[in-house]
Amino acid sequence: MSALTRRRFAELLAAGGPLAVFAEAAFAESDLERLLRPSRRPPPFHEGENYWSEIREQFFLPEDLAFFNAANLCPAPIPVVEALLERTRRLDRDPSPQVKGELQQERELVRQKLAAYLRVSPEEIVITRNTSEANNLVSSGLDLGPGDEVVIFSDNHPSNHAAWREKARRFGFSVKVVEQVNPHPGADYYLEAFSRAMTSRTRVVAFTHVTNTAGDLLPAKELCALAREKGALSLVDGAQSFGVLDVDLSDMQPDFYTGSAHKWPCGPREAGLLYVNRQVHDRIYPTIVSLYGGAVGISRVLEAMGQRDEPAMIAFGAAIDFQLEIGRAAVEKRAYELRNAAVEELRRIPGVKLWSHPDPARSGAVVTFLPGNLDPRKLAEALYREHGIVLAARGGEDRPGLRLSPHLYNLHAEVERTVAALRRYLSTGL
Ligand SMILES: Cc1ncc(COP(=O)(O)O)c(C=O)c1O
């Protein structure tokens, strides 16, 4: 029993049972100390690198791990882990309808937080399990059939691309694809391309706010307005914008917007978001019909998916609180600062070709690049094993390379360390 003292073990066993002991034993001793520290809120915001070091301290990330894969899966900070553990412990000590009912009420507070965060109303928020589920609730839930057309973007994630194709096969509607262009040709190009692709038969336009491939930022507000003007619905996949860009859905005005808690919001796994504009509540049918829906609006119907993990949903709310305490504008600014620093450094390395547009007006907080003639997968493996640097690798013929997606727990020193390691591999080989 190295990480837990005997006394602490006895205390935990008495208070929370074996699960509580297991939960604590899963953390290293220094992590436990951090969990037990009296103040676990983010420090009050102030300018400078020191502030972000303090934010980093709120995560379990070890000092020597430079984690640049926010586009895939983010770590959760201590208050989020704590909210998850606390509610899990409460429920597993007493899984009565009464305790479950209390947690369901807290779930409604989370809906309110999510609505305020995105500047919409709680009646329009559905808490899903992730973006994939949210995207599929839309493509399965609309009444589409032969003669109807859906316009999608070639750089959509499979949950917003393959899913539409699959449902087109089943329900008989057709799918038209607007091709991505690299480097990002500008907002006007995409507005024109989507406009050209749409016809009087177009019922839905489904695109990605920020792509996970090159980090390309699409003109979401203008594309949603275009769809509306032409009588079509808009689905904006926000997996790479939710929790990092200061998204205002009251301004963007999509019909549907989706996201995951475990990416940029730094929330728990198995929680996500589907926003359904109140104008279209009568256009979408539930795909899953069961008990335990939400209390208000469209969540009554679309969230009734049977037993759910309320502790995870509540921890999603804790993640939103964490970001709000830092400030949404500050989070976005920080991610862009790190992204811009990486872009500037990468542009100076001979042999590196950027797939992401250097102009932040055309890009989210995601940078992808070809690392000369080095194999991206082997390079990502070497960076991780030999330097503790986490980047995502993309193989294949279409924009192969590495993806660096920085977030609020990263430091400039980590960007510098990563660039130095890349330079070394590019000059000496793997
Ligand atoms: C743009 C986009 N959409 C959807 C998803 C799917 O997210 P999840 O696996 O959380 O459902 C991803 C994941 O990377 C993504 O990048």
C-alpha cells in the first residue's frame, strides 16, 4: 500500500466503500495531494505565462508530458474529476430513486450552464454521449427520403459523412459533396461552393466548423444563413470548436450544433452536446425511445435514452464552470497564441509543409503539417517514447503528417521543446 496510508485506506473504506479506495489508489500520491488541496478552483485570471503554469497545475498531466492532442481527447482538470468521483460515490453508496432524482435535478443545472455558455436556451440543449451520437441523432431523426438531397463537406468526420451516406442508402435521399481545398481558399470560396452545390431539393447542409484534418475554419454563420435562405436545415459539427472558440450560437444560428465534453471542454468521457434550434423542434424525431428524458424542451424527447451516467453529465457542468472561471475569451486567445507560435516555428523548419493555413482567421487551434520525408506514424511514436511529446499522426495519401492541437494546459516551453525535437529528427532521421 504505497500510495495510500493505512489510515486513509480505513477512512475511505468507511466513507465510500471499496470503490472509493480503488478510485483514490488509481492516482499517484502527488495526484492525491493535489486532489485533497483545499482550493481547487482555477486561480483568478492574470496575464502571463505564470498564470497558465498555475492552470496546468490543476491537471494531473506530469511535468514531462507535452500533450498536444486536444483535437482527440483532453485531460480533465481536478475539479471535474472530483465532481465525477463525488457523484459516483454518492450514487454507488445509495442508488435509490431519491438519490438518482437529486442527480437528475443537477443534470438540469448542467443544461442551464451549457445553454448560457452557448448563449441559447436550456429548452434547446440535449446532453448526448458524444459528437458522433449527436450527429447521428440528426441524420437519423430527420424525415428525408427519395427526391431529397443533403449537401455535406468532404472533410467532415465519419460521424457526419459516412453516417449521411449510410442513411441515404437506407432512406433513399441523395448526398452531394463539397470538396475541401488545401490550403484553405478563404470563406468566400466555401460560401460560393456550398451555394453552387445546393438546389431546390436540398434539405440539409452538414459541415464542420473546424476540421480535424487541417484545422480549417469554415464560415459557419454565413453558411447557416445561406442554408436558411435556401430553405434547408444546417448541421454544424462543433467537435473542434466547442470548448475552445468563444462560440455564440445565438449569432451563428445553426439548426443543429454538436460537440463532445471530452475534447476541448476538458470534461468527462461519454458526455456530449446536441443543440436543436427551437425553430426546428417539430422537424426532428427521436431515434432512441426510452425513459429518463430531460425536464425541458427538446431534451424531453431526444434525451430519453434510458439509464445514463448522471455523474458524468454533472462533471460536464464542472468542466464548463472551470472554463468560465478562466474566461471564454482568455481560453480562445491562449489556444491561438500557442497555435500561432507553433505555426511560426514550423514554417522555419526546412522540409516541413504546413497543411493548416497560417492565417488564424482561416483556422482553429489545430496545426497539421508534413514532416519532410519522415514517416508520420513512426515519428509520432518516437516523439512520445523518447521525448514525452504527444502529437496525432495521419497516414495515407491525403494530407499525411502530424497534428498538433494545443490547449489551455500547454505552455510555450512545450511548443519550443516539440519544435526542437522535430528539428533534430528532420536533420538526423528517425
Ligand atoms: C469534427 C469531428 N466530429 C466528430 C468527432 C467525433 O467525436 P466523438 O468521438 O467524441 O464522438 C470528431 C472526433 O475527433 C471530430 O473531430
